[in-house]
Amino acid sequence: MNLSSFIETMQDAVTRGRKVPQQVDNVRNALVSCLRTPDFLPDSALKPDLSVPYARRLLHRDPQFSIVGMVWAPNQETPIHDHSGVWCVEGVYRGCISVTRYDMLWKSGQVAHFVPHSSLRQDKGCAGSLIPPVEYHTIANDCCETPAITVHIYGGEMSSCRVFLPREDGDWDITRRQLSYTEELVAAK
């Protein structure tokens, strides 16, 4: 398998679903199958970037979905964030990551309160998904001493998200963050 055939596999998985839950199940199942095939990502997608919290590389974009490869150096992580209402399937291509899902108990203005819902370690070949409104989580490479590489398939392009920054009182400040790519490796359609 190469990147082109991977993109075709994801295209097929997305278009076979009529509703979002079915699309997400199709994409997750197809991604797990693809993750069993080594080396379908180009070498240029596998480099960490220590100047940012994690490297984000656009691998594919079309009106129905986008594919982003992310590289996490040891101890790189996200803050709590949402997915701006966009579904996502994420899978581990190499290494391992920790994913912690959160429940928002309340929101008032630009302040929110969360409690952890679940935490799990995902190793190579594992895939998970988020379907809004269940979309608050963190991802970290805090379980291995080598870079972790993940593949994220989004139900559209996620150009921004809300990020939740901890306050001393135990609540979180809400900010909007524009997302960018470390680089775009595949020409957008």
C-alpha cells in the first residue's frame, strides 16, 4: 500500500456511509486494516518538529474529508481541545500515545469546567474516534521514548478549534486557536 491507495481506501470508506456514525465506523475499520500495512506514509511525513507542540502534515484534502499525519516527539501533547463539530478517526501508525477524554460539566462565558471521562493508551494499529458533541480530549506521547506517528481522518477540514487552558481555580479558560500545517505534502483537490 502507498499513500495514493490509502487515500482511495479512505474515500471509499467515507462514501459508503450515509450518516456520520456509519461513516466513522467505516473509516475506523478501514484505518485499522491499513495500519497493519507498514510504510504507507511518505518519509517526509515522519519527522518530528520540536518548534511546535506536534507536527501536523496535510496528506489529503477534498470536500468530504481530510487526512493529517501528526508526529509527536516524546512528551509532546495537546491541551484539552474540541474538534469544532467535525468528526475524527485517529490511528497510531508508529509508537504509542495516551488519549484522555473529558466531559464538560458546565460553560459560562469563556470559562468551562471539565472532569476526565476516560484515559487509554493506544499502541501501533489502534484507532479511536470522536463524534461531536463527544469531542473533548488530549493526546500525548508520554508512553514511549521515540516519536509517535498518528493518522487523523476528519469529516472535513478542521481549520480551528477551541482550546481549554487550565486556571488556578481548577476551571479552564476557553480560547479559539487557528490550526496550521507544518507542511502540506499532497496537493489539495
